[in-house]
Amino acid sequence: MSSDETFDVNRASTIWAILLLAAVTPAPAVLGPLLVGAYVTNLGFTVQDAGYLIASELIGAALSTFSTLYFIGRVGWRKILYVSISIIIVGYVISSGLISISMAPKEVLMPVRFISGLALGTVMTMTIVVSGMTKDQERAFGYWSLGQIIFAVVGFAVLPQVFPVIGIKGFFLIMAAVMALLLLPVRFMPPMGTEEHKQGLKSLPPEAKRLVPLGLLALLFFYTAIGGVWAYVERIGDAAKLEPDFIGYTLSVASLFGVAGAGAATWLSTRFGRLLPAVIGYTVIGVGMLLVFGLQSAVLYAISSLVFKFGWWFTSPYLLANMTNLDPSGRTAIFTNFVVACGMGLGPAVAATILSMTQGESGSLNYNAVVVFGVACLCLSLPLLYPIIRANTRIS
């Protein structure tokens, strides 16, 4: 496969294609709190089972790394995207059918969602790789994040109103239709990789080989923290006796703050360097988590959600850009997607295990333990990221 020298990844149509593909494809992660609530309410799952089901799809997304590593230098990129999106569509349709037939238990749904997650991860990997090929990676990943958070705004505003009518079965069918529309922007993505993508890790600079493992570990802790706490944000509000409509409205407004966070990262790019924005972002997320510790107040729940979402989507573009900037081969971008998906999947799974371990005799769930877990992961992540930021600053 030869590279396509005439294709410009910086053109507006390609940036829009990245934004659209990255916006809708990771719906199970972006809308995780609502899906956990729907699994519990509509299908009668336990909170822990719902968390494990979300985790199975995201772990599938993580494992897609290994197949993508093989195909990225051998198969046309548009073909990879067409096949992956088609698998996601089929997965949604089958999931809806299983629920219609038998109100499927998690053991039946889990393998279907896992396979769908494999395809989901492949699509997200390709958007990360292409974003990493652009001239201004921080800005490209800002748009990458912006699409997801705008989708979340719409989801959190609409789904709490329609879930009682359509249920999780209807949600799966709607997502199948939306994913079908995403077949259209695929033609604006690069048709194939460059020579560096064919060379793979051979083109990785020596310093990057030393730093990439540290950066991947930093990403793992970061997204495990995010995934673990975010999956149970809706349940934390429910445990504090907040009204469901208030929770849905709060999470919808919080997503608007996420838009502001991603927009701020897109606008700022590297104007103030890479370290200061990362430190600010981590601090904001940690404060957002701690505000729901021992939650008793609707006001604190609202503030926490707004702060948490802003910090999350402000920080993510800097993390992703710092990783992809180390490596022109695109392989680090693929490993980055693996770690992001692992973290987002591992977070709910570990949090579910923590909830089971700390569950009271009366059956009450200790969400404070989940918050402590999230903050601890953030505290481990930032020091690991620092050497990567320093190296990228020298490269610049």
C-alpha cells in the first residue's frame, strides 16, 4: 500500500469527518450514566451488573488495538471504517432484538456489546490517528472532544424524556440509524496511511520509546478515574434523593460546560504551554469529584457536575496531543486509544467491585469510596505525564 501524497488531512472536510465520527461512535462511554440508569430501571439489572455491561463494551474497544495495529499499514483506511461502522450498526440491532425477545440478561447482552465495542474502538483509533497527523494537534483534538461533548449535551437533554417511552431497546435502534448516517463522512477520511505508518514502531524516536510507556500509564490512571466516577454520577444523585428530572437536567447543563472546556482547549492550544493547562485541568476534575463526597445538597451536585465536565473535556485534548506528538508512525496513537478505552472500561468495573466490597449490611452502596478511588488515580496520573510534557516542550 502506497501513501496518498495528495490527501490533505488539514482540510475542513476531514476535520468535520473526525468530529462527527468521534462524536457519536463512543455513545456507551459518553452517555454511560444514563445507560447505567436505564439498565437498572428498564431491565432490572443491579447497579454493579450495569457497570460491568458498560465495561464489557469499552474493554472490547480497548482490545481492538491489536487488530488495528495489524490492519493500519496493510488495509485501506476507509475500508476499515466502513466495516467497523457496519458491525456497530448490526450490534445495536441485535441488542434491541434480544431485549424484545427475552428482556435479555447481562450474560446474553454482554458478548454482543463486547463485539460492538471492538468495532467502536477501531473507529475511535482511526480518528485519533488522523488527528495526530494534523499540523495543530491540540486544536484537532479539541474538535475531536468538542463533537463528543456536543453529542452528550443532546443526549442528556433528550434521553431522560424519551427513555420512559422508547426504553433501552428503542435507544439501540436509534443509535443504529445514527451510525448508518456516519457512513457518509468516511469518504473524507484519508484513503490509506503514509510510509511512516507502514514502518510502524521502527520510526519511533529513541526518547519516545522511553517516554511512551510512562505516558500510557498516565492516560490509564486518568481515564480510569474519569470512567469510574462518571459511570455512577447519575446513581450518586439518586442515592442523595435528588429528583430524576433534576439529575438529567443537571447532567445536560454539565455537558454544555464540557463544550466550553473543549472549546477552551481548542482556542488556547499551546498559547500558555502544555504543563499549565494540564495542571489546571487535573485540579478542576479533582475538585469536581470531591464535591460529591458525602453528597447531601442539590447545589453541590450541580456544581460538581459542571466543574467535573469542564475539567474532563478541557484536559483530554492536551493528554492526547502530548502522546501523538511523540510518534509520527501512528502506533502510539493506536496504543493511546487502547489505554483510553481500557481506562474508561476498567473504571466502571473497578468502581463496581469497590461498591460490592464496601456495601453495607442493609444493601446501601458507598459511593464515597468510588470518589476516593477516582481522586487517587488522578494523583497518580499527573506526575507520570510531566516527563512527556517536558519532552514535547523541547521538541516545539
